[in-house]
Amino acid sequence: MFPADLPDVDETHLTSASGLYLSAVESEPETNQWFYSGHTSKVEIKAANIRQLQLFEDDQNPCVLLGLHPPDDPPQVVAVYLHDRWWSLDDALQTCSKSRNGLMSVESMAERVMVFLLSRLLDKPSAGEDLFRLHPRTESCKLLWRDGQALGFYSVKHKGSLCDTWSSCCYLLPVLDTLLVRRSCRRRGFGLQMVQDFCSMFPTEEFLGISSPLSASMVAVVKRFLQQHEEHRERLYEVEAPGGWTQRRNIWLNIQLGRYSIGPEEEESPTSAETRKNEPDESSQKQRSGSDHRARTASRAAEHTDQPDQRVPKGTQNQP
């Protein structure tokens, strides 16, 4: 059994259990307990080697998870404390349930912990990469499951959801905000699968967004997707919040105009002020001439530039 298979806990219980355990460790500094990471390495379980990790972006009611790290490398968390014991990061991202397969919506606290582990702890950023920012506690996410493991996730800002916690500005279209595939699982088509899943979630929406800025590797993923799915070329835009017409750029048009730096065949980081990691995929090079398409896209954008931003009263909640 893994954390995802055990009875779920809420934020209050998780934070309380973390605090009680840390207090117990601090009160007995000479317990001589160790966590074994792999076959050879081990980390002593003592207060100096334990970090309190904040799970969510909003800190009005902090939700805390404990992380265990080597004494000489505090950023390198090797285990997390859940259900009264320490779990390696790999074990915390596994399940015994065969029903967890493919892309599935995040619903439980254990699954939100998995999104946190994937986005913040599992893989150290490569050169030129940054960590994801913390997600809001109500963020709409999907985990990608394969062979009993969580391999990645993506998150969505729904149309009408608040752009931030300090204004009443709301998104004017659905936006793919963050996307990540574990480094060990890249170059296998999972990034392309998630972009396709996002686009299929909103069949009645005329336009969809991907958060700006797009990294070179994310552009490569989207380019492959649009080469295979011509019907989305006039539908998919790079957007800045809240996504008014002056804050949108048609992705396919700008690829054709050479306005993006397109990354190599590797998976790094996707998009957004909040995002940071992603993967391009290998696919066929099917591509039509873009001249007539560019003209139609530019015309359509011009027709909508005068549309006003939509706003809602303060206090409106993010959609789950």
C-alpha cells in the first residue's frame, strides 16, 4: 500500500500530524533512527534534517508537509512524512490501484501532494530551468498514471476563475497553465498526450490558451500537436492573464512567422509565469502551407481586439 491507497486526510490533519511528529523528534534528539534511501545511502532522522514544506500558494492557512534531507544538502528532499511514516519520493508517487491509469483529475489530498512532489521536489531543475511556483489549493489538475506510477501532471485555469487573490480579474478562456513530465519518462509522447487531452476537455470553446511565456521546448510540443491536428491551429493561443484579445498570440501563426525559438527534441519546461517543465514529442512532419491560414487568423484577431475584459465581483472563488 502507498499513500495514494490509504484513507485520505485533510489539510488540518496533515499539518497537525506534521507538527506533532516534529515536536516529538525535537524532544528526543538522540533516537538514532535512520531512513534508508536506496541500497547504500541513509539519512538520520533528526530535527536538523527535517524541513517544513508549504504545499500551496496561498499561505493564510498554511498546509505543511515534512521533508527529510541529507545534512549537507537541504534542498535535496529524499522522503516525506505521510500517514505516520517516512516515504521515499518514488514510493509516494505510486499506487496499487489498477483503476488509476491515464489522465485522471486530482481530487484527494494525497494526489495534491503528488502534484507538489512532481513540481517541486522530484527532479532538480536543469541549467536554464526554474522551479514551478506553488499551485493554489483549489487548482484544477490532472495526474498522468502509467504502470502504477504518477509520471506527470498538467493544470488548468478555467474560464471565469480568478487570475489572482488580490483582484477581481477573471480568465476569459480556459488556459493550460502548467505541465510536467518526470525527467526519466520524457521523449515518450506524454507531453503531446496532455496537450491533446486539454484541448478535448472544452469542445464548445472557440478559443483555448496556453500560459505565456512558452519555453522553446513547449513550442516544440505544441508545434507537433498542431501539425497533427490542423483543426486547432486557429483555436490555440499563447495568453497572458486574463486573456483579452490584446493579450493573445495565435501560436501556429507565430510559429510560421518564426517568432518562437523552438527547442530540440527534449522535454523541459512548458509555459507561464508559474510553469516550468515540459517535453516535446516525436511525431510526423505533416504540415500544410500557412499563408491562407495566417491571413484568416490575423483577420479574426483584428475583429476581436475591441472586446472588453470581463470582470466579476471580488470574492468569487476559483473553479475546482
